[in-house]
Amino acid sequence: MKKLPHMAGLCSLMILFCINASCKKADDNFNEPVEQRTDTLTIAQLRDFGSLPLPSRIYITDARKQGLFNLDQGDRKTADNLGVTLVTSHGIRYKREYTGPANALWFDVLPSDDDIGPELQNAVNGADDVFIPDGSYRQRTTVRLRSNMKLQANPGKVLITLPATYVSLANAIDPKIDLNNVVIDGLSWNVTTRENGTFGTIYIDSPNVANLTIQNCTSKDYDSKDSTNWLTLKIPAGKSAENIVVKNNVVRARRMGCEIFNHDNYNKYVGKNIEVSNNTFYDCHFGISLSGPMENITVENNTVKNCSLYGIEIAGALRNVKINSNKFEGKFDKFFIGSNDGNGNGSVTGGMTITGNETIGRCTGGIALYNGGTFAFANNKFNMTGMIEISHSSNGGSFNDNTIESMSSKVIICDNTSNNRFTNNSISNRNASANQAMFMAYGNKSLNHVLTSNRFTKGPGGKYMEGADGGTYKASDNQDESGRIVQ
């Protein structure tokens, strides 16, 4: 015969059971009876559904939202978002069964809607990967991005017109909420609002940002006011941004196409691993502007056209900067400038590499290399109206194997910088109306430049090389267009 358990032990077990039972919340009771069946309902019918046993699956029949939803009896918190989670009047959750991205149509993001903002926000909140079907849409309210999400469309097939706000996509209102692991892919915008402001279509201000990719997008804002960017990424004091990729976009912006800046973390390199590549920026004031203490910067294979101020600006105390294989076309003040920022926040350290860049036809404008550090300027082909100005911290650099055609009376000037070397370059201002000096070392800090094996073709008058106001250089084996040695 089996012995009965000791009475004291039995009482202890009963007390423990009662305590555990009393600690459970009513919401934690997941014991509704379930039957393995599939009911066919509309969304309205599902939301009113209250009979037992619960069906294990529901097939929703509403137009554009058809699909199977599975019972999730363990979830009593997720909100009803129309697209992927539906909630009955008794708090029972059904979750859409799908693979791949969630379709924005499920959330009522429709071309007929006067403002897709609220519905698109619902989709972004409800699914980690959202696809917007082909069509033309209007957006009046800003959508707030979150971490771990992708928002995508077929490139060139979705156009979002912004008639009321410049800002289509932004970070969370609370800047303490980080923005990590985000992809924006294939969207197009037409900015028509006349709103005042200095914002932009994609505006990220103040959170920590990591692993952000913006690709295959287009945007234009001919009808907007003259104050906005397409992409703004601001790194404020105490915050960071790293692993940022902006690629394969075609953008027209009234102010800046792409602006990424760190102005409030003096000498702190909190912007890291930033790539801007294979984009086209046109009819902007600035095409690309990267400014402040940031490191590991790559700007390559972009086409920049008709930017009234600068095509590519590298400003402030950046380091490890590569400007490679970009094309410049049309009119600029400077189609490339490496400059100190407005607060004088340092200069490029660790060197700037500028290789394989070229102009398409003759560009109006020139180059100002004001903060190149120990720069390497090689294998570039520039036909321009302006000159190349090398100044400020651009010391100890190399200028090799470039082809430079200029309409300026001075082609290259080293303004109070020292120890730069010029080797195997083809330098010409043959079509200029006059020539002062094709190369000039200017100022008493412009010392010890070396010019070797360059080929000069000068315009009328003037000199091939000159040291002015204390500037010095050494020249050897340089030739004119006829092969004669020139000094």
C-alpha cells in the first residue's frame, strides 16, 4: 500500500499553490478553449467576435487585406494595427501569417488618401519591414522612424508628394530614443510645401544613430522654399553616429542634398564610418556637406551638378577622408572644397585622399583645399574656369599624375602652406586671356614646395612658376608643351 504524503508537506504545497495562483494577473489566464478550425470573417466581424471555443485561424476577406491570421493566445498587449495584428472585443490577438515585408496596403496606406502619414506610421510601428506598393501618394504629417526597421518600395515606382511639411521621415520625438538598424530603400518624393523651416525630407536630429542605410531614393523640391535639405543628420553634444550609408540616390534640394555634421562635440570623433556613394545631387546650394570631427569618411562615385556654392564640402576636423571617382558638371563656386567649418573646429587630420575625380566638360568654379592635412591628390582630370587653392593646414601633401586645364591666370596657388610636392602633372591655362603664374608659392609660410617632371602649357604673358611675398619652391625637369625645360 502507498503511503499518504505527510500532512504538513501537503499543507505547504497547498499554500504555495494558492500564493502562486493569487499572484497571477487576470490578463495572464490564457485558458480560453481553442478549436483547430479556420473561420472566414471581415475585420469588423473579427473585432466583435466573442464566442467560444476560439478558432485557431481566421481568414480575413476585406479588400486589400485578405489573408490568414493565427491566434496568439499568449499576447494580451500588442495594439490592433489593422495590418498584421487584429484584436477582438475580448482582447484576443490574431496575427497575420506572411513572409517577406508587410504590405502598406494592409494598413490602409492608399493613393486616394489625402495624408498617408498616420497609416504609414501605423505600419512602421507594427512591422519591421514595410513595402509601399507602386503609386502616387500624399503625405501631410511626418512619420517617425524607429530602430530595427526597413521601409521600402520599387525604386522609381512610388512618388510621395509633400504638400504640407518638408519632413517625410524623422527620428522619434524624444531624442533619447536611439535609432539603430534602419534601411530606407526606393522611395521618391516631390516637395511642394511652402512651409518655412530649415528641415528636410529625411531629418534626423539628436539621437544616437547606428547602421543607417538610405538607398535607391529620388527627391525634388522645385516648388519649395529656399531653405531645406534632402537628408540632414545632426550629431549633437554627447551623441554619436556610425555606419551611415547614403548610396544610389538622385536628389535635387534647395539647400543641401546630403548634410551630416558634428558641431557640438569639439575634438570628439563621434561620427564614424560614413559612406556617400553612387548618388546624383543637382541644382543644390551644396551637393554633399560633411562637417565636424568625424572619421573614416568615403565619398565616391557621385555625380554633382550645378551647385551654386559647393559640390562636395569636407569641413572641419575630419580624418581619414577619401574623395574618389566623383564627377562634377555645370556651374559652382567651388566644385570641391575642403574647408574649416564656421566655428573653426580644426582641420582634416590623418590626411585626405582625392583620387580619380573628373569634370564633365568645363566646370565653372574651382577647388579650395583649405584643410587637407597631408593630402594625396592624384589621377584627377579637371577642366575648370577657376584655380586650385591650397591653404591653411594643407601641408606636406602630394599632387601627382593629375591633368588640370584652367581658365584662370593662376592655376595652382599654395597660400602660406609648406612642403607640398607636385610630380608628373599636366597643367594648362592655354585658353586663359592672361597668365600671371601657373604655379605660385605665396606668403612667408609657403615654403619648400617641390615641382618635378610636370608639363606646363601657359596662356599669354606671365610665368610658369613664381614665389611671391616670401614663398619658395624647388623645380626640376619640368617642361613646356614643346618639351623645353622650364623653371
